[in-house]
Amino acid sequence: MSEEFLSQEEIDALLGGEKKEEKEKKDVEPFDFSQIESVKKGSLPGLDLVYERWVKTFRDEARRLIAQINMVTKEDIYITRFNSFMSKIPMPSAYVIFLMKPLKDSALLILDSRLVFTIVSVLFGGPAKPFKVEGREFTKLEMKVVNDFINTTLKTFEQTWESLYPVSIETRSVELNPNLAKIVAGNEKVIVVEVIVDIDGYEAPMYFCFPHGIFLPIKEIIHSEFSVEEDEEWKKRLIDKVYRLDVKLHLELCRKVYKVKEVLQWKEGTELELGVEKDRDIILYVEKTPKFVCKLGKVQEKYAAMIKARLGKKDE
């Protein structure tokens, strides 16, 4: 009997290797590289500083509503796809759609269910932790409890913008269904700001979500590293330096026109008739700009000018 050996290909065929390989090929799907986000930390320094200022104001105001709030911190600012962001929000959550006029696009303030239920718990004397829910929506009572929290959040956010770019925040609606809170298409980019609220040691999140293009009209503010805190000491030193500046003053008694041939005839001792009357108003110049209307006079045998009025911008 002759010994016959099966080749590797025949063995694979008997074991169903080809079918397995074909199945693996069918399971391969094209990868969408647009889902990969390139997030640069610190790419929005202006917005980052806005929120650093806001959390200080908001924390003090929120404590008046909920005394158990210990700390409010800006956790992170990042760019992602809207669908990707919304899929990570637990149910139920409160979706507050608001406008920042004159900016055109709508934005979102999202109160995570953990934050809502913790607020409700502490306000009714319970512990600082969310109670268990089984996929239900918020009740009218629970939403009424957090409405003041929402109003305080947006009011202090509006106040933070006053010295940078005054906006008027208008609440459009409060939704409990995420499908009704679509401010952009699912695959569009959004800017997400995550904020952590510490309530008696329990940390609960809330989120701000902005369309990627909402800040284009004020990109100089959002992308620049400005100081949102006014340095009183620096301001005092600056004012002091301004007060110490030397400026040139001169009075224009009159203005006359002479011909060149007349000027060539002038000699030492030639008298020029200016025709300046005693009560005539004259102009005081600061550097080369007319600033004040004055009256000519004398103080202790020295010529002087008394300021009567300040010139307006149209007269300068």
C-alpha cells in the first residue's frame, strides 16, 4: 500500500479553512476615518479663560440656591462629533436649548441625570447621591426644582461675557427627549465643555455644547490668550505712568498769511500786528490737537490762559 499524504491546502479545505477565510473577508467593512478627531489641547485659550471666570461667579450664586455645593470646576474642553457626544449622555437628562444673541446658532446646556437627582435629593433633606431610576423621565416637580439652577447657570454665563463680547442669552426650550435637542446634524463637529459640580463630596457633571462655527464672528476672542481678570495693581501703575507723561501745549493767538517777499523784508525789530483782542477766545493745543477754548490773561506779570471749555470731537 502506497503512502499518500495530503497537502496543506487539501487539509485546510477539509477543515473548512477556505470557508472561514471567505467569511472573514465578508466581515471586513470600510473604516470611516472622519470619525477620528484630532483634538489639540489648549486650542481655545480664550474660551478656556471665559469658563475659568464663569465657574467662580456661578459657584457663589449656586450656593445661594443649594448650600451643599462645595466646588464647581471646568473639567475639559474638547471637539467631537455631535452624535458621538450625545451617545454618552445617560438617560434621563435635561437638554436646555439656548441662544447667545447676536451669535446665530443654538447651543445646549445639558444637566446629567446624576446632577438633577442629587440636587433633588439634597433639597429634600436626602444624601448627596443620585437615587435609582429605571429609565423614566423627570417629573414636573423635579424639573421645577432644577429650573432655578438652570436660570442661574445661564444668567451668570451671560454676565461673564459682558466685558468681552456682550451677549443676550435666551432660553428656547427645555427638552427631555434627546431627539428634540439636535442643534446640528449628527456628523457635524461641536465644542463640548464639561463642568463638574461637587455637592457634599459627590461629583456630578453638566455640559455645554456649541456648534463648531458658533464663535467664528468672535474668533479673535476665543483663540487669543487674553486676561479675563482685571489686575487692579497693574491698572493703578498704568494710570500713574499716564499721569507722568510729558505733553507739549501751545496757544494759537492768531493765524495770518504773509507773502514770501514780505517775509524777506523783515529785520530785527520789525513789529508784526497780530490783532489779538483781550476778550477774544483762543485755542489751546495738546501736542498737535486742539483741545480747549481759553481766555488770554496775566498772572503775576506772566501771560497765562484760563480754560473756558473743552472742544468736542467734531471741533478737534
